[in-house]
Amino acid sequence: MSTNKIISDMSSAAAFTKMPSGKCCAVKIEQTPAGVKLLWKHTGPAEDLNDALAGAGLQSSKIHTVLGIDPPGIAFYNIEIPLVPDAQLDSIVRMQAETILPLPLEQMEIAYHRGKVIADKCRVTIAAGRTAQLSSEMIFAKNCKAAGIVLSCQGTVKAFDTLFDIGRQKYVILNLRKYDTQVLLSEDGKLAGAAKLDVGIDDLNGADQQYAEIFIYDLRNTLEMFGLDSAEETALYVFSKSRPLTEEIVAGLNDLQMPAKAAELKPHAITGETVSEEEDICQYLAPIGCAMLTLDEENRPLDLFSRIYNTDKKKKKVSGFASLIRAAVIFAIMLIATFFTFNHLNKIELTRYDNDDIDKLVAQQKIRKLIAGQREDVLKLITLINEKPPAGMMIDSISYKKGEKVTIASHASSHEQMRAMRDFLSSKREFSEVVRQNPTFDEKSKKYAFKINFYYNKRGRKSIR
């Protein structure tokens, strides 16, 4: 496990990586218009790190700290959802996550960020990990008195996208390290997927053919998991501290029709008084990138740890129609969750569970797969209902079962509002036979309680006013 602690102020940031050997690689950088300036670097035992930071003038009492880690068991998924306002994004992403995660949401931590918009669909990258497993990683963060935690593989992508000559919006990084290889998918400068191959520099440098075959086999499976075709232009960029090995790997991949290039640093990508670009970027790539993340106000990192680490963090407040929709459908979503489309389990991550856990997961997913074809697109239904409804209208509940009518319960201040809601639903081509039931007037609230029934995606019928 690698660990990164980030210390930052308004114009500069410092970070360190705790390596399996027990040593720490630490840096302090400054982001300038000309690029990244390396102000300070340090490698030494973890127990001496606080003295090193103090000696460099980095007093923890005066600076914000963030810990970056890459714990085992993190899985990445890419989904497409309808375009929705930011206030609705969290609810919709979590509904979709329920269909693809191997465990219930209450046992998982998820984080996500938006990606490209294509044909009125928004691409979203989800990172997920088991709560129990992530909680075990919190001890080091608390000992460091870190204010927050991020995934350090995001730092690697950030540094790579900024410091290397890429020229592409989508590409794969092969970061060859001593004992393993980090495979990272980058889209528009953001982390979109990550995996680790258990073959590294020591295995490939002069090793027998067996390790090379394992490396290629695992790489093909990883690219398939990323949704990429290894026979097409997947833009593989290879990087390691051994230039001859990098060139050898690039040549081997190209011979196998897997187009690859050796990653090249931009000229003067890193400046500073004691900088050796090739050496420093190899050794300090992750902490440099993590430090850069803290200085990027526009693209915030995936926040996978805040709920379990910042236990006193206040819940985000939501308001308006979106919050009412969310509250109204939570119970309905729980009832119909098993109708969500089944997506295959992440096979790599399944190997991290015990046999008993796997048996439970397989049984659960078989049930989901069996009944997946029985459901309508519930996500789209909720999106349509929530799409520019009449002003002042509030949804109390939604009830839906395939083959039967959808029932919406609401209340209004006047008959005009009730008609407006009915007309709004009737205007949707996916809804038919829209009928408002007789309302009842509540003397206490001075409002009409009413229900509207309609068919969803039932062809050949017209709305009934």
C-alpha cells in the first residue's frame, strides 16, 4: 500500500508517499504559469518524516493536510445517465450504482465525477470500495492529523496529464514500478479507471518469457475491463525509471498490435534548483500529482473517504422540488431496486472476498439477473417526472409496478395547479392514459390532496383529460 500526505497553502503544496519499504518520498511544489517548480524533496524513514517537514518549514499547525492512499479493493465503473441538474446527480448516480456494485450501498463507499456529454447522455466515473476495508486505512490518516483523504492514483493521472507530452483526451498509462505495474485510464485529464498488474520492473527486466506472457495477458484483461479494444488505437503510454526497459516494452506491445509509445516529459516540465527531471519524476510522480490536486480548484478529486473519516461533517442540505422527489421515491426505490439492470461483477475485485462472501454475492446477482428483464427504466421515469414540473408542485409519493399504472400522489393549492400537473404529465410522449382521481380538500392545510394515474411506455394509447 502506498500512502500520500498532502500539506498545502494558497500558492504551494507538499506531499509525501509512504512506500512498502517504510521509507517516505516527500516533495513541496509551487504551481507557476511556467509549470511545476519543485521547491523541496526528501526521502527517508517514515518515523523521521515529521522532523524533515519541520526542518523544511512545513509546520502542521499552519497548513492544511490531506492524505492520499491507494488501498486494495477499489473498483471503477463508467456509466451513462440522462442530463440532470447537479442537485439531482447524487440520487441518480447512487440508484445506478446499486445495480453494478457487488454489495449493498450501505456496505460500500462511492465517489464519482462527471465526464463527457454525448447524445444527451452524461458519462460518470464511479469509484467504489468496501466501507469496512477502507475504515481500516484510517489509522495512518488520524496519526497524521490529516484533514481529508484522496486516492493517490488520481495524483499520478494529474501529474501525467500536466507534465507529459500526450496530446490526447483519452489514453492509458502503464506506470512500471519495482514490483508491479499501475494501469490507469485517463479521460479529459481525470481518472476513469485503475488496476494493478502483479508484474513489475524486477520481473520484466531480463526475466524469462513467462512473466512477459503474464504481463500481456493481464494487460489485455484490464483494457477489456476499461471497455477498450486492445486491437484498436487505445493510446498506451509506457513509463518507468528504466528507459531501456520502457523501449523494450513499447516494442513488444507494438509487435502484438497494441499501439504504445514511451511517455515523454514536456521540456522543462519541472523546474527547481536541484532537479533531475527523469529521476525526480520517476521517484516522486504520485506525491507531485497529489500536491497539484490540492491546488486545482476547478477539478476536485474523487472523495471516497469523507463520510467515514470526517464523522462530524455536516450533511449537505438540499431544497426545492429535487429534494422532495428524492424523499418521495426513496422508499419506492428500495422496493424496486431488484428490478435494476444487472451488470457483471468486477472479476478482479471478486477475488478479494472470502468464499462465503462470494457465494452470497453470486446468489444475490443471480436473482438480480433473473428479474432484470422484468423492469421498465425506472431511472428515466423519475427523470421525466422531475423535468421542469409546474411551479409550486410537490410530489408526496410514487408507486409503480411493471404492467400496471404509475400512481403519483401530490397536493395543490387550487384546481388550476392540479390541471397544470396533469397537463405536464400528458405532454410526455412516454406517458399515456393520464387520469386525475377525485381530489380531497384538507381544511387544516387548505390544500387539495390528489392522485394521478398513467401508463409508462405503453404504446397505442392516448392521454385522457
